[in-house]
Amino acid sequence: MTKEESKEFVKLHGFWFVKTIKHVSTEEELNNRENLIFEENSPTEMIGIAKVCPLAQEDFPTVLQRMTAMDAGNWAVEKCHQQGWEVNKDNIGACLCNLEMDY
């Protein structure tokens, strides 16, 4: 996924994915840029505009080693659509956990 494709994803869904060093559970932790790992396709200009969905390296180490957070999140959203599931944090996490086990 290119940076332009990432921006289109954000416009369509209203949120974007970012890799984090550790599990981030509070808004304060999410707003601390030291916890975030920006990648080549991170739509950083959307900070403050669209909701940020953190994906922790400790939760999905193999997935996030093989793909960017935006690519992993996009894959999970597509999988939710294929399964007829609501796109939410729990279902995205479930998809990524399954992918992590498959690797």
C-alpha cells in the first residue's frame, strides 16, 4: 500500500493504523509520538483528523515484521468485510491474531 493508497483508505474508513512499540491503551499514550513507529506509508498528515488505531509490535510481532501497520490493518478490514463482520477493534484484532498464528 502506497502513501496515497493509505490516504484513500483513511478517507474511506475514517481511521488509520500505526505500529506501536508496546500496547497503547490510553489517549495520552497514543498522543505521545515516542510510542509510535511511523512507516513509509503512514499518513502522518492525518494526525488529529482521523482516528488512529494502534497495532502493538508485542501483540503481532510476526505480522508487523512482514508488513506495515497500514497494510496489516487494511488486510484485517478486508477480512472483516469478507466474513460479514462489523469492522471494529475486536474483530480487527481477531483477524490479526489468526494471521499471526498462521505465520
